[in-house]
Amino acid sequence: MRCFTFFDRVSRAFRDHGSNFKLLLLCTTLSGGGVLAYGEAIGASEAAVPEKKKVVVLGTGWAGTSFLKNLNNPRYEVHVVSPRNYFAFTPLLPSVTCGTVEARSIVEPVRNIFRKKTVDIQFSEAECLKIDSANRKVYCRSNISNNEKEEFVVDYDYLIIAVGANVNTFNTPGVTENCHFLKEVEDAQKIRRTVIDCFERASLPSVSEEEKKRILHFAIVGGGPTGVEFAASLHDFVTEDLVNLYPGIKDLVKITLLEAGDHILSMFDKRITTFAEDKFRRDGIDVKTGSMVVKVSDKEISTKEMKNGGEITTIPYGMAVWSTGIGTRPFIKDFMSQIGQTNRRAIATDEWLRVESTSNVYALGDCATINQRKVMEDIAAIFKKADKDNSGTLTVKEFQEVLDDICERYPQVGLYLKSKQMHDLADLLKESKGDVEKESIELNIEELKTALSKVDSQMKFLPATAQVASQQGTYLAQCFNRMEECEKNPEGPIRFRGEGRHRFKPFRYKHLGQFAPLGGEQTAAQLPGDWVSIGHSSQWLWYSVYARYKQVSWRTRALVVSDWTRRFIFGRDSSQI
Amino acid sequence: MRCFTFFDRVSRAFRDHGSNFKLLLLCTTLSGGGVLAYGEAIGASEAAVPEKKKVVVLGTGWAGTSFLKNLNNPRYEVHVVSPRNYFAFTPLLPSVTCGTVEARSIVEPVRNIFRKKTVDIQFSEAECLKIDSANRKVYCRSNISNNEKEEFVVDYDYLIIAVGANVNTFNTPGVTENCHFLKEVEDAQKIRRTVIDCFERASLPSVSEEEKKRILHFAIVGGGPTGVEFAASLHDFVTEDLVNLYPGIKDLVKITLLEAGDHILSMFDKRITTFAEDKFRRDGIDVKTGSMVVKVSDKEISTKEMKNGGEITTIPYGMAVWSTGIGTRPFIKDFMSQIGQTNRRAIATDEWLRVESTSNVYALGDCATINQRKVMEDIAAIFKKADKDNSGTLTVKEFQEVLDDICERYPQVGLYLKSKQMHDLADLLKESKGDVEKESIELNIEELKTALSKVDSQMKFLPATAQVASQQGTYLAQCFNRMEECEKNPEGPIRFRGEGRHRFKPFRYKHLGQFAPLGGEQTAAQLPGDWVSIGHSSQWLWYSVYARYKQVSWRTRALVVSDWTRRFIFGRDSSQI
């Protein structure tokens, strides 16, 4: 029994209240940041149905959380299993390594996320050990640090695998033992402590000048967006904050970025790559391209220099961060071999995110790849379905009737037309038939094959990014929400190899752009339509894009903005905690 | 080489700017909190003097930091050695355990503290291994987590020991292995993670009801201010935040406070003790007094129940926090045996904080106690000094001439007079001589002894609190600042046993009150003059007292207020990081 005080009551009223009130108060509380934010609509349908389907979700990353946030059909009973009881906004991880943003500001407890939902959701903080797809069971073990590890088994009707990927060291000796990674929140915190450690070690009176240089050499392996952003953040941390606190050793600091390829940020536009390389050179960050790490000992990194004919060079270092490679978790490997998917990096799914050769297992995010079906594999079926009068030839009219279904089922067709600047499939058919009148074109199967022969070259694999995972989660939740509805009234494309239509439209990724913060308030952005923006404006664009992510709660938005404000006023903290 | 951006420049200008601008902006930025804050004056004397004295300071807690903050004589060359590169505002540690305040908000990097000082200060993050007082050397070892531990030796002219105390388990079996402590920032962070761990473990599907009850039983050993505040914070965390996130297990939570004595908060006024015990009873916190812990295993605590004739009871628990007992660090024990102070808990110093039987070592804070000199030890010397005409008797006039010196040198005299409601030492003399006219009193040595015989009963030992340590640090810095000045013109009391005067006035503690936050926005305060205040008003008093601490920087003040605001709006975070 406790008596609620006035403060309590106001605070509770506040927390339980709607978005408008919060928006009002936040606008008053937080200065700057330009946050555009909107509340999350909680779709609620009240009717309880007797028999609930058991859905087990593995993982609380981008894909899993986005699925849970959007699921609102109360006919499911959901059990979430994840070793982390929070969702982390991973694009801000490099900011956490240097204290620009606090770790706690980028995480959101998952229980908060589904607390107000009408769907029955249960959470267990545990790792998945094994999936038994034959018996529809998942074996789990609590990872809570304690002597006795609790083990338990969960049954499912539907299994959703969204466990992400782990780091791939490519079996390079010494990486696991000596390098830091940058996948989890704990990694970022550990890096932060280690950076300060290095500065404190180099300040000890007994350390030689040469040893100081070694300790203050920060090596980053991998010139992708994460490695580049970390290098930039570290450089900002050193030049803006640490030089004032460690004036005696500031000139000994060196940052090296090692990239095996010819350029850093190779997935971006050439202009961005050049800009980043130039900026890093001006900043004094040593960018070594064509440099492949072959071994890491406790004090030295050995690299193979492609430019010098594969010569092995050894560099002393103080801290090394490995930010390259995507690997598969062991229990996922085991599951893949159960369902006959061996020698793959990720679980193959169809365009509806369902794991191939299973009926009730879905996989999304970094642990999965969509196996887009090729037009050429189905060409005979397509021909047969389109040729309604069984004449052995297709008219343009017949073709146009199935055109939308083709473009929906095989998105590469649309991409191919776009690349050829054609508006219509008929143009493509015309191309293969020469200058015949459009309306009178008729093709046989061989001619259709020729017309579509290059279409499959436009197939694109989706990148392993937060954006993809998040969109997949939302998509899958929408499918689950309307499962019964779509069983009755399917809304997907025609089944060319079967009867009727697919229940759902296939997943389609919408690229919203990609950002690469380069330090010093400069950010490079590659936006849809290959539009490139570099500089301060992109930094603000990135802030506002961040603030609009649906995964981000009101709480984390406010915390991140207040962290930015703190950093602006007081600089970054260098306490070793 | 880097080009500074506009943002950088503004941010730098801001950070390097004076207090008024910051105050202005902070008032705009932070809503609520009612912080009264003032800037720290940096005393600056520019003249450099050739031969600097080497001062080594061990520790960056309350005493050490307060010394460093107030030292401004550039004739010293200071080397600070501490295993922590930050100062922690320890009174807020219990708030950190439950996330009311973030760990980072209560710490301040020491390098920040002395960055702008004119005194030459060097910092090494290391532990002290051994003090060699004969050769004026300190042996240190870097505690940075790494394979090779750097060791080094520092010479000193003056040594200042301010290393605090460690936990005393009274050799109770199992405490070190199974209990959490609450001394350091890391301890508070670990407790926070463990609380969430317990809730997550108890939510696992495989755990039995009985086991859930055990896991959710939080036991706190020690009913002092820290234990009580932690119990209160934990109760608030559970009832205000966790019940919403873990609705299924909220009724299984139990908090027990074990105290060996008859009451909790026994150092406070009886009214506060009663109020706290009643409040805890209403809150459902089980307060077990007369319960002495004799053994702690991984799942059970064994206690000896004084009320039941010393019967041994065993209680299952999920998390145990040991917050009682003050112990001595091993190298301090070793140092004490070097200087012949064995079998003591803390280093004995004189009233000027100088370690007894040394000339250039000072000790302050929790690792030291002041050995207040007794009047009766010096009574003959006092008599001799006061009896200027060597008449063998003291007149009131003679006595009054040395009165101020006596009261300064032996503060118990003043306290005794106060307790007897006397205004003047003459009243005391009169008391022993009966109804003689004041002016004509004359005493011989035996009569003086009788008059002062009970004075020493008023001697008080200072508590091991942040307040004492902080005042001692300030005092010692002021002595060091004016060392040469006071050598020439001593300003202390007469040396009764020697010639001349003491250089400095002895350290005098000024008690500013003590707070005991009891949860639910209720705080008990015992203020100077035994004024007691309990309730919400004291909570705000505590907030404003906190904000006025000189140790607290602008940065930490703002961060704590913003944490309070965050908590008010969003509640406490339950992510396991």
C-alpha cells in the first residue's frame, strides 16, 4: 500500500497521456534539433477469438521490432525470444562509441513497445539454441549471467526468424581475440572505454615515447559506412574534446582506416567516395586502400598490400575495430541444413519472406535473402497462362492482360523497362519483332524468350541494412494482420505455375536513401534517384530523417536530441565508465 | 589539419565562455529543477617560482577533488594518482541503481577539473601499491585492463592520502562472492543490470512459482542512509515503472531490509527513524531489525535473530546488496604499520590533518580520523602558559587571555560550555569555586583540573561522510595555498607545549545537515541545530542543496536536472545495458 504523491500523479498522468500533450511539452523542453515526430497509431480491434495461432518471433532488432510494432490482429498469441530485452537504434552506434549520444538514448525496452498493444505478446530474454522445424519447436536458453542457465522449449504455428547476422572474421587469425566489433550496444560502450583507456595508458609516466605512439594508434578495418563513420567520430572526439584534456600527447594520435578494396564507401556514388577520401586526408586520417588484414596480434596488425604486389606489412596499434563482414549465427546454419539450404550465407526466402521449402517459417532482416524468381524459369508457364485461346501465339492484347501481374511478380521486368526508357512491355516485344504495328504483334514462345532474355539481369539483391529489415517487418505484420481476409480474397499476382492468385502482393523494397556521416558536421547522402548531397545540409537532413523513423519512440527521440544538446554545450565526457 | 565549421566554432565559443552565458542558456534549456548554481572562481596567481614542491595526491574522491579544486598556489607541482579518472558525486549513487539518474551524469573527469587551473597538475590512472614514507616514494600500478600492468614510482615532498575506504564484510562467509556493494559507480550500474536480470529471469516460462518468488526477493543488508535510500529507490522503481512492464509477476516482488541494530537510520533523530520505519511498513518493505547476517550462499542468506535469542534463520533471495561496514585498503594498513599505527581502522592525524608521527604526509576523508587532543593531556602545559606571572595560581584575567586559543585548540571546551549553557569559561571556573565573585577567582592546577575534568567527554569523532571529506579537502588546500605566508605569520592557536603559535587554525567541521531520501518524493532531513524536516519540502531542499555543492560542475548539475526531467516524463529505462 502506498499513497501516491502529487508528483507521482502528475508524472503518471503525463506518461499515460496522448501524443499531443507530449509534443507540446517536448517542444517546450527541448531546444533545437528540429525534430519532426509523430505518434504511433495503435490499431486496436477488440473482438477476442477463441483459438489463437501461436507466433514465435526470434530477435528484437529492426525486423523483429518493426513486425511487433505493426502487428495488431488479436487472433495471434505472440512469444518473442531475444537475448536483448531492448531494441537498439543501430545507425547511432558509431555516435555511442565516442559519447556524442549515450547508449541508453538509443535503446527502447521491447516490453514498452508492446505494453499498450491489444495483441497478446509475451517476452523471454533468451537465446535460441535450435529450431526443430519438423516438430514446430524452438529450443531456448536464458543468457542471464548466472550459474544455472534456464532452458525451455516453445511451440509455434508460425515462426519468424529475425535474428540478424553476426560478425564475419573470414577466419583471420587473432581477430576475435584482439579486435573490437561494432554490432551491439555493449560493443560501442566497450570501444568508448577502450579509447579513454588508451589515452590514460599513454599518459602514464613510465611509458616510452614509441610505446605512446603505438597505444594512440587507432586502426579501423573496413571502409564501409560503419567503419567510416566510426573513424570520423573518433577524429571529432579527439580533436574537439580529448586534445584539451590530454595536451601532452595529442600530437601522437593517429587514426588509420584499412580497406581491402580500391576505395572506401564503395557502395556509394563515386562523388561521395572521392569527397570522403579527400576529407579524411585533410583531417589527417590515414586511408589505406588495397590493404587486406591477414593477421592481428595483441600489438600488431599484419596486412597484405595489394598495391605492392601482396607484400606483408606490419603496423603496431593500440586499439583495433573490425567493422567488415556479415556472418551467420550457428543455430541458423543448423536450421538451414535441416531444410536443405547448405553453403549459403543467409536463409533463402521467397518474395513473400517465407523460407523456401517450409510453409510456416518466415525469415527477414540480415539473416535472410529473398530469392527473386527469374522470369526465364517461369517463361513457359507465363506463356501458357497469357495465351488464353491456346493459339500458340501471344497477341499484345493477351499480353497486356497479364502485364500488371508479371510486373508485380517479377519486379526486374519493370526495372528493365525503366533502364531501357520504355513505358510499356509492348515496346519490348516490338523491339524483338522489328517495325511491325504494335497492335498486330504476335509472338510464339521462342520469340517471347528472346524478348525477355535480358530482363533477369536487372535482379537486385537487397543490402543488409536497417531500412530493408524495417520495411520487411512492417510488410510481414501487414500480411499477418490480414491473413484470413486475404485467404478469402487474395490480392497478389496470378500464380503462373498454379491456380488462382497469391494471397499477398510480394514484398517490395522502397529505397529512401543512405547516409554516411563523415565527421565535423558533414554528412554524405545518397538519395533515391541517385541524387547526391554532401555537407551540413545533409547532416540536418539525417537528423530529421532519423527523427521520423517509426521505430524510434518519443522517449528515444527526446533523449537523442537532449544528448546532442548536452554535447553541444559541454562536449563529450571522458570519464572511464 | 581540419577546417572548423560554424557549428564547431559556436560550440567551442560556448564551452570556453563564462558562466553568465551558460546560466542564461541553461535556464532556457532546462525546465524545472529549481537549480541554484554558481560558477567556480578560479584563483589565479601568475608568477612562476623556480623550485616547485612536489605534492602527490592519492585519490579523486570527495577529499582529493575538493583539495585539487581549491589549490591555487602555482608553487606546487601536483601529481594525482587514482584508479578512476573521474570524480563521482556519491550521494546520488542509490539513484543510479534504479536509473533515476544516469551514471554519467554524476561523474566529472578529473582532467576537466584541473584543466583551467594555473597549478601544474599531472594525472595518472593507477592504483597505489605501497607508500615508502622513509624515502618519500609512492609505488603505483596502472589498473587499465590489459595484459601488461605498467608500474611506476613517484617521489613527493608532500603526500596527501585521500583514498577513501573499502567495504568491510566483517569476514562474513560468502559476502564477497554473492553480494553487491554500493561504493563505486560500477557497483551501481551492476545493481541496475541485476535488478532487470531478476525480473527477466522470473519472466521465463520454465521457472516455477516458488523460484520466481526467490528471484524477486531483494535483500539489503544494513539500515544506514545508503541501504535505506537504495531500498526506497528500488521500491519506487518497482511500483512506478516495472509493474507496468512485468504485470504477471509484480505481486511476487519483495524487498527486505536487514539491520543488526534495533532501528534503521540510527544516526538520525528518533523522529526520522520512526517515520522511516512506518513509511517502509506502509510501502510493504520488510524491515527486519536485530537481524545479523552470518552467512550468504548463492541463494540464501542466514541471519542470527537477536529478538529470538540468537536463532539462525535462512531466507532465500534473488539479489543481495551489502551496504554496511567501512574497511581499510591493504596498502593503507601497510603504511599504518610502517608509522607504528597498528590495530586501527583509519589513519590517525592531528587536528591539522597531518598524519601523526610524520612531517609531510596528510590524510583526509574516509581513510583518516582526527585524533583530537584531550585537554587533560595538556592541562599542565596550559596552566603553565596561562600563568604568566608564575604565581602558581590562575586569575580569571590571566585565563581569559588564553581563552580563545584554548577554545580553538580544544573545540570540546566550547561544546561543553554550550551544553552547560555557559557563555564564558569564567562561569565554569566559578562553578568549581562556589559563589565567589567572578573577578576574584583564583585557581591552582588541581582546581583547574577539576573545573575542566568533564570537558573531554564532549569530544566527537567525525562521521565518514562526503561532507567531512569535502570540507577537509578545502581546508587543506587553503593551508597549502598560504603555506609560506603562515610560516612567517602563524595564525593558529598558541602552542601550549611548545613555543610560538601553530601555523594554521585547526580543521573545524561545519555540519550542514544530513538527508535520507525515503522514496515517493519524501526525504527526511536532519539539519544543524537538530532541526528535523520530513516530507516533500525536504526533497526539494535536498535538490537545491545538491545543486549548491561546489564539487558539482555546471555540466553535472545540468545533466542531473535533465535526468530528473527525463524520468518525470518517460519513467525509468528497463533496458538491460
